[in-house]
Amino acid sequence: MEKQTRRAQRTSTKNAHSSFSVLDIFLKLRYLIGLLVVIVIVTFNLNGSSLGVWDKYVSQREDGKKTDVIFGQSREVRSDEWLVQTPFYLSQAENDYPLVNKDYSLNGQNMIIAYNSPVKDITVIGKPFNWGFFFLGRDRGLSFYWGMKLVVMVLLGFELLMILTKRKKELSLIGAFGLAFSPAVQWWFMQHVGDLIFFTLGLMVAFYHYFYQHEKKGIRAMMMCLIVLFGLGFILVIYPAHQVMLAYLLVFYFVGLFIYYGKRITWDRVDAYLILGAVLLIGGVMLHFWLTSKDALLASLNTLYPGKRVSTGGKWKLEEFFYFLTNWKISFKDINFSNNSEVALFYHFFPTVFLASPFVLFGKKNSEQKLFGRILMVFCLFSIVWITTGLPEWFAELTLLSYVPPFRAILTFSFAACLLTIWFISYIWQEDVFPTWYKFVLLGANASLYAYVLMTSKLTNYFSELEILLIVLAGTVMLAFILFRRCRLFYFAFATLIVVSGCFVNPIVEGTGAIFEKTLAKEIKKIDQKDPQQIWLTEDEIYNFTPTLGVRAFNAVRFYPDMPAWEKIDPKKKYEKYYNRYAHTRAFIAKEETSFILDRSDMFSVTLNFKDAKKLGIKYVVSKRPLTDYNQLYQAQFSQLYGPDKDGYMIFEVSYPENMNEMNLTAG
């Protein structure tokens, strides 16, 4: 029996050593492996866009394929991506990446403001995932964007968590995938959240190593280069609702590092040169940005939505902190009281960490490791105060928190709480900090809180009674794995959660055929090539389809209004409340008086009469309506050039009588 026991122990030790060796090899080669993953993604022309939703609106295509989706499903709810941002990027590729894309309304749109689109401009220094467009072209540039952004986010997450966990490799690796494949990042991957989390991770890593490896001048220089790159990227996201709160996190983190390490290092001339150089470079790029984009930036900030909104915090509901409990399910069944993107957060056990804080955050032992826990806890409490209590309006504006709606702050809080949770796991696996009985108190408190939230909020209408029970049990079991140091069981449970809630959000797609292989798209481009630079109006729901193709469109999606264009038909700005906003613009042409409808805060519809359409220079119209019926009115003449196709779309060329002023066609 003793021989068998010793043999089993040797086998177990050998297997453990083998697994650690494989892990060590993987981690040593992680940058090479990451590069190979990006190469594979680009080679096979893959991306994670939900462009396939366009198939619902424009289905007839030339290549015989029904869809480009290889795995998963396109998400219509992610309209900021498939309807806005990706079309912006593709339109840029069709126009050789200009600063001002002339295809958006009569006077064009600044594309730095527009979702950080790829622009041949010095500001692209801070947008490394856009670089692929310039040397790979449209489709593979999009593949590079998705592959590079995801892979580097995993690598940056790993580096940061190695810092927070005192180099616990397994926990850092699983945590890195947990960050990159979190519901918050995946549901907002191409938007502000994905960008800002990417840059925040990079800055936190660079700040730390600048201090920690200060004696190595080469490392110092490298970290300062990364600070410039990630800093520019962070600033140029230009979405204060998340940006301001994450900036506070970075300030708290930097100040904590400076206080701790500032006395332990020797400052020298190299620091002066590096800091001065970084300030000059960032300042120079931002000055260039201001000089070239000032008007667009100010116009965006002065919109009625979202530029004019002022938040004072304090508007919250308890269940909003726990929307992450839905995130394992929303990839498979849409939420029924909001939309999936709005409830997507990072996973964490903040209430448990808070209750355990007297044991883990105080005392002098392991003060260096406790530094990170203290920084993250202070920031989380700061966020909670803003979300739950708020500030007077004057003070909110002074601190820039007026740009941060409480609900948006919850996402940033969940990010910091996720980092804090991983730090907490590392700490209690290393230190025996509280008695067994208190572990059961923590388990009971967490289970009770989950049950209360699930049974007394909107969540109860989304989950069945069985699902509520299973969520409470699963959360309790996972927390027990943490508290009682069942590492492998926790890794397995967390990895399962990551896969279920993060890996099924975005599809795997080949190319951009959902737009460019459509018969309608090819016909629009064909007409535009014969008669270029004409103004198109696209009716109904495909308003952002036309500019994506590199064709000038009166109506599209704009981050700020084209005021000179609107002044042509509304010189007294009577209808400014409709169009002075970030807006999806639905447009129609008709004999009736020009009218506006505000469909929602970020969308309006305008019906143009023929006189105003002529003022705007509209020559081609895409519509499902038989516009030739208007010809008998002799107010405008429509010639049908295409269609109807299987989706019902037709293309019309419109001409106007010479003397329209004599007609009774005035704006309403």
C-alpha cells in the first residue's frame, strides 16, 4: 500500500511538473503565438463583425453565397457596430482614408471624431489596431483590426494581472481571457468600451514597469513610448461617459504607484528627457488634432444629444450593479427589459471583497501587494459614491463627472471590481487571512444578496425560478472554490463561464460580402463611377449603406450635424432640435411639405419636398416606393435605373423643373 501511495504521489508530481512546463513554454512563446494568431485571422480574412445583419435588409447578392457567417450569429442589437462603425471604416477604405470623408452629407464628416476611423493622419499613432488598413486594404484591414485588438488585449491583460497577483501565472492567464472575453468588452468590442479598456490596460502596465524597472534605462524608454501610444489612443476615443471615470482610475493608480515607488527610485536626466519628450509629442499631436478638427469637436460637444446632457450622479437601482448575473444567458436569449449590450458587464465578487477588506487591506504585512488592492478598492468606493449619491451640478462639472451618467459608471466600476476580485483571489490564496467561520459568513452573505436581487427586481422576469436557484448555487460554489483554495476547480468553472458568456457574442465572419457583394451595392457603385460625386438619398432603414460604398449620401449617420447643408432648407434653424445631435438620419422624398420627426434621441426622420431636395442637390434616390408615380405632378421627374430587386429596392435618377420657385413647395 505504501509503495502504491508513493508511486501515485510521484505520478501526480510528474503530471503537475509536466503541466507547469507546458504552461511555461506557452507563456514564454506568448508573443509569437499571438502574432501567429493574428496572421491566421488575416490570412483567412476573418472578423467578428455583425455585418451579416445587412442580409436582412439587402439580401440579393452576386456571388451565390447566402451568408459570410462561419460560426455564431450576427447581432442586430449591435447596430453601433454593423450599421455605423464598420461602415465608417469601410467607407474610409473606399476613399483612401481622408480626414474629412466627403461621402457623409454635403460637406463631409471628420472621421477622427467618428468612432476613431482609420485616417491617414498623425493621430493614427494612438490607434494601432487601425494600422492594418493602410497596408492590407479593406477586408484584411478589418481582419487585422479584430485579430490584433483581441490578441493584444489578452497579452496586456496578462501583463497587468501578473503585476496584481505577484506573478501567479495560471490565475493571470485565465484572468486575461476573462477580461478580453468579458461580456462588457465583447458586446462593445468595436466601440468605446473595447477601445478604452485596451488603452487602460496598456497604460496600467506601462506605468508600473516604468517605476518597477526604473534602473533599466531601455525599459524606461520603451514604457514611455507605450505611454505615448496608449495615452494618445485613450484621449482620442472622445467618449467622456466612460473615458472620464477610467481616467480617474488611471489617476488613482498612477498616484498610488508614485507615492509607493517615488521614494524608492533615483530620478535622473533620463526621466526629464523622457517625460519632456512624451509631453511634447502628446501635446504636439493633440495640438494638430485641435487645429484640424476643432470645428467638428466643438460641434459634437454642442449637440443637443449627447453633448448637452449634464449628469449629477445618484440615479441608480441596486440590480444594475448585478446585471452581470444575466451575462451567461444573453448570448442565447435576449434580455427582456433592456438590450444585451446595456446589461453587459465584467464579472466580479466586489461585495465579498468589501466584507473581507478588514482582513486583506489593512496591516503592514505584504504592503507592496496590498497597494494594488487598496488603490482598486478606493476607486470602487469613489465610483459607488458617484453612482449612488452624486454631486452638486457645479462640482460635477468642475470634476468632469457631469459627462458620466451613473449607469455608464457601473460598467467602469465593474471593470475595477473585476481587477480587484482577481487581486483578492491571489492574496487569499497566498495568505491565510481570516478564519473558516468567516468564510461561511461571506458565502451566506453573497448567496443572500444574489437571491434578493434576483427575486426583487426586473431580473425575476428574465429568469425562471430554476435559473434563479442555479445562479445562486453556482455563484456560491464558485466563491467557495475561491475561499477554500480549490484552484483547479475555480479555473474550470471560470473558464466555462468565459466561454459561455464571451465566446458566443460575436460571430466569425469571412470578409465584407454582406455589403460589397450585394447586387444593389454593385449597381450603386456602377452608377457612381459613370456619374461621380452626385448626392444620393437612401430611403428607409439602409441610410448608412450608400456612403459605405464610397458614394456621397445626404442622409447617413453623423456624430455632429452638417449645419451648412441644413441651413439650405432651414435658414432660421426652426428645426434645429431635430438634427443638432448625434443622429441616424432617415430621409424620404415626397410632394408634401418638408417635415421632421424625432424617432428617438439618436435618430430622426426627414421628409423632403422636391424644392428642398433640389436645394440639397439630390440626384439619385434608393427607394422601395414607385417614385415614378410622382412624374404626373410635373414637380420632379424620376427615371428608374434599377430594380425592383428581390428586396424591392429601386434606384431612381431625379430631375427638377427649371423654375421651381413658382410652385407651391415650401418647407413646413
